[in-house]
Amino acid sequence: MKSTAIARDLLGEDGVYRHVGPARVFTSEADAIRAIKGQDETALLPGEVVVVAGIGPMGTGMEEV
């Protein structure tokens, strides 16, 4: 997650963002987007964290997911 995308009021006293709760792991951007949009039975539930595994630097930079 980009640090600039975190609202300051979500940071703890130590300046670190933490979220405790269930995580949903996806291995493709397309699957994650379907769940985010609630387009099938994999729809996300409130409070779930989205993790997209295996998406990283490609070529000269980080892909925007």
C-alpha cells in the first residue's frame, strides 16, 4: 500500500497503520477486482483486507494495481 494513501487519522500513536482482521488473498488483479466490485460469490465483506500475491515490479517499475 502506498503510504500517501493512508489517512493520517488511521495512524497509531507511533505513526504506523495497523489493521487486524481477515485477509482475502488473490493471485490475479482480475480476481481481486471482481471481488471488490462484488460481481460474483467472491464478493468482499466489510473489514476484509485485499492481498494480491505475485504482483510486483515488472520491467522498469511497479505496476499500478
